[in-house]
Amino acid sequence: MADHWTTVTQDGKLSAHFEHMVLVTKGAPEILTDLKDSPIALSSQALKV
């Protein structure tokens, strides 16, 4: 795409992308974007398009 940021699939169908932000420390890494306890947590009941 012209903005060098937006991406599209070859077939033009809908898609999704998800990332985690990870904090690396001397101890165990911590996932800062962990949504398991969030009211908006992703689940098998997520909206299907």
C-alpha cells in the first residue's frame, strides 16, 4: 500500500493481526498485553464476520 503500513490479503478477504508487548527482565518475561482477565478478553465467543 502507498502508506507502507496498511496490508491486505492477496484475495482481498478480511483478516486480523494480533501482537503481544513483552517486557524482558532478569526474571521471567512479562506479557504486558495479556487480556485473560480483561472484560474484553478474546474468546471462542468472539464476533464472527
